[in-house]
Amino acid sequence: MNSMEAIETRYRTHSNGQLRRSDVGKEVKLAGWCHSYRDHGGLVFIDLRDRDGLTQLVFDADLCGQQTHDEARKIRSEWVISATGKVTERGEGLTNPKLPTGEIEVRVTSMEVLSVSPTPPFTPHETDPVNEERRLQYRYIDLRRPEMQQTLRTRYRTTKIMRDYLGDLGFWEIETPFLTKSTPEGARDFIVPSRLVPGSFYALPQSPQLFKQLLMVAGCDKYMQIVRCFRDEDPRADRQAEFTQLDVEMSFIDRENIITVMEGLLRRIWKEILNVEIPAIPHMPYDVAMSKYGSDRPDLRYGLELHDITDIAHTTDFAVFKNAKLVKCIVVPGGSKITRAQTDSWAEWSKGYGGKGVAVTKVTASGFDTGVAKFVTPVHAKIVERTGAKEGDLIAFVADQPKVVHKVLGELRLKLARDMQLKPSTEFAWVWVTDFPLFEYDEEEKRFVSTHHPFTAPLDEDLSKLESRDRAAVESIKSKAYDIVVNGSEVGGGSIRIHRMDVQQNVFALLGIDESAQKLKFGFLLDALQYGAPPHGGIALGLDRLIMILRGIGNIRDVIAFPKTQSGADLMCGSPSPIDERQLKETHIRIVAPAAKSVSQPPTPDVHDVVHKHAGGAGKP
Ligand code: ASP
């Protein structure tokens, strides 16, 4: 815990984490909350808390007088007081090595009660887990807990490092509007009705993407902003509808320049916050990530790589293998100890990822045993040679369309790492994933969608394919996008952008946005690209997710001061809530009874649904 020098005021001279043995003898004044109290009759002890720590106050009637002593006996949890006294060394055997202030105490001479409190719904030092709804309802008490204060401190320090580091490199922090037009990151917009233009709406930005690109056209050269983004999606453990990102854009650069700047920043953060060095971060093309780990955000802390055995599987008599487009497997070291009941349960589990099951077999000294052993025994030598499987291992196979094989085995890797509590090879496994496909084909909707967003540039060598209407050719176009991944979590993503109007128009056309829709939605961007746009690119890092990783916290609500619940509610202020008639009238809104919902037509997709496949989310820039 780093010490805070209190600003001297009439309430205090020092913070509660500040005093040490070297301060013994000083006359000090402290203020804070009553963390705990012990009444030993003659002596009253109070641990006084502020965000910096705890200091033990001692009330001795001989020193503070009977009246103050009597008042001290009435102090209860979370009362706020200010006390003057003398820093004294604690007696032999009475020091508390767990507290930085544990060698001293303050013997009080006078005290003022600044605020009283009824018994709080919970106390900041409660050891039993407090119900989360209660914590959110009384967030101001919850935030007093030392671990929450530590998280807020880490969050502040991280954003300060971001500003200092980028500021030194010549980045300007420039604000972009919150009341804006829909931006196409692929999620649903939050909308705000306009009072002045009846029937018109602003959208809250899903990210400042187009503004930061326009700032490059405007000659601002290097932009950064720590900015709130809004995506109207269901919250998840690592996603909030309202989240914060570090948004960055630079002119006259290539992918490597952005990667260098961002790596330098991440190194600085990890060093200053955790005292951990980040080694050189490997780059992995998207195709390799998918084929080896079944994911475009591979968790490289665990091996369990996917092996392609399609050619071998096709020579077996097992129909499921013989007829499958792709057959892959993972070898689970020591997996023979996984029970039959567990491996049987994977069939049902795999359905959640579009699979039809997971075939398994165990490797023994003499061959394969159980599961699909009978079918794969004839190709035993080949499988062992391809996969390196050893006695005591388990092999898990999936045979299906490539998308399904990768999804199911990719998820199985993670499940096994969790279920078997595998030891990670390193604390933080970083990787840049590069060379994403520019488009993905949406089978349901029968159209292309952007893998990142529609302003992402294709690789130069693929530019000519933008004119093609052949599905395979379009699917083979690679983009200049990159994601930064740590421990299987995508903490940032960005790209080199399209800075030529004709290229941007071609991309829109491939996404099925016709000329009039282009004008309507993106006219301002296309206009700007005509008037001298420099080559540019950028990235956004999800701040909430970074803090979760830095603090080892699994729940995004625990890294945000005032988060929303799963249903998007703020339990403390009670939002969302109805507005009054006058506000409705002013904003030209009439509430239709909710029942009308079931009879209304499903909305027709607009440009937003057309351009981006994956909805974003907290930290998913
Ligand atoms: N604007 C993107 C996002 O928030 C990030 C980027 O491309 O810089 O998803």
C-alpha cells in the first residue's frame, strides 16, 4: 500500500497509513472512520481508517479527560471522528506486524465526532462474503473496503501511466462527443431523444472510432482518450454495457509502430503496478491461432494444442471420422484419470458450442483403451507419432465442420485447464493476433460482415479482391487488424484504417451497404476521406479488463466504482426508472404499453447489423 501524504487541514495532519516509529513523539491529528472499537474499561481502543490505512487510537481518561473518554465509549462502527494526540511507541509484544502503522499508536488528547452512523448493513472489514446486491445498493460502504480502495487506486495509477506515457510521446487527449450518431461497432446503441428536433435521436457512442479517424484527417497526428463507450448488450462477468477504454489513433504509421507504442505502454504498466517484466510478445496469425488453439484469443498458458489428424482419421472404419471435413484432437497429459462419467458429459456440453460430441480414448502401455479405442487402434502408431501422446494420456477428438471442431476443442482446452486445475506455464501469456480475415460470411443472414469494423484496411496485396464477388476470394482477404491477448482475454484491438475513399466504398459495397445508405450513414466520413486523409491506424485497450487482470479479479463489477447489475440496473440510485409526464412531453415520447411488444414486427436490420459480426463489450474494443 503506498502512503498518502495528507494535506494538512483543520481535521487532520496525517493520513491513517502514514505514521511510523520515526514519528514517535509528534503531536498529530487524524480523521477517518471507526473501523473497530474495543472497550477495555480504563482504555478505549479505536482503529481509525481512511483510504490509506489504519491507525490505533488509545483513549485514556488520564490523558484525554473523563468527558472525551466517555464520548469515546459511545463511538460505533463507521462513525467519523477527528482526534488529536501524541504518537507513541506500542509496548513490548503489542505491535501489529500486519499493519504498516503497527509499531505505533496515537494516545488521544482531544476528539471530535464529525458524523454518526446507525449499525451499517455490513462493515468494510466483514470477512464473510456480503451479498452482491447489498454491496451494490450500499456501494459507498462497499467502496470503503480496503480491497476496493486498492482496485480504485490501481485503476487511477494505470490511467495516469497511460496519460504520462502517451503524453511524453506527443499524444494529445482530445474529447469526442457522447451525443452523437450511431457508430458501427456492431452492438445495439443506447439512444437519447432530442428535445429540439422532435422524433430525432442521438446515439451514445459505442466507441469514438470515426471521430478519432476524423481527428487524423484534421492533422492532429497522435490522439488518445480514456473514454466511456456504450453498447446496449446484456452484461456478463467481463462485460458491462457502459465501459471504459484507452482509445488511440496515430497518423503516418504502420502496424509495427502501433504495436511498439502499445507494448511499451503495457510494459510500463506491468512494471510499475506489479513489478513484472513483460518479455517480447509473440505475434500469431489468426489462422495459426484458430488451427492450434481453436480460438482467436488463445490462452497460451496451457499447451493442449490441437492436432490435425484428418488424413489419418479418413483411413479408419469409423464413419464419424471417415466422413468428416476435419478431424482434430487434443492430448491431455495424465488425462487417463479423467472419469468415464466426466468424458461422457462432454457430449452434452459440446452441444452448447454447436458440436455433436467428443470422442475419447486413453493411451496405455500397449495401445488405446476405452472410448473409440476399437476404431483408432489400427492407426495407433500414426496418431502417437503425430500427437506425441504418451501412456497415461487421454486423447479427445472432434470430427465436424472446421468452425465447430475449432470451437469445441478450443473450449475444451479451457475447460480442461479449469477442471484439472492445470498449472499455468507462466503468470501472463501475451500474444498479438494478426492477419484476421477482413470479412466473415454469416451463414444465417447470407451476407458478409466485418470481422473488426468496416474501416479496417485490407492487406495491400488483397486490395484487388475487393472487386470480386466470389465468396472464397472475398473470404480470403486478410486485414491489417491486430488484437492484443493476455491469458486468453482480448484486452485490446485495432487496425490500420482505410484512408482512400474508393477502397472504403468498395468495402461498404461488399457489406451490402448501397450508395444511398453509405451517404446517409457515413457521408461525413467519405467526404473527409476526399479532402486529404493521411494513412492512419489505432487501437483501443479495454481498461476494465486490464484492471481485472492486474488485480486478479474475475468480476468486472469489482473494478468499476459504480457498476450495473446483470439486468443493467444501478441498485444504488435505482436506475433505469420511469420519467415524469413533463419530460416525456418535452422529448416527444409516448410510452406504448409493453404488451404491444409481442404483436409488433421484428425490426428490420439497419446498417449497424450489416457491418459487424461480433457485438463488442467491455474491453472488447
Ligand atoms: N474502435 C475500435 C473499437 O472500439 C477499436 C479500434 O479499432 O481502434 O472496437
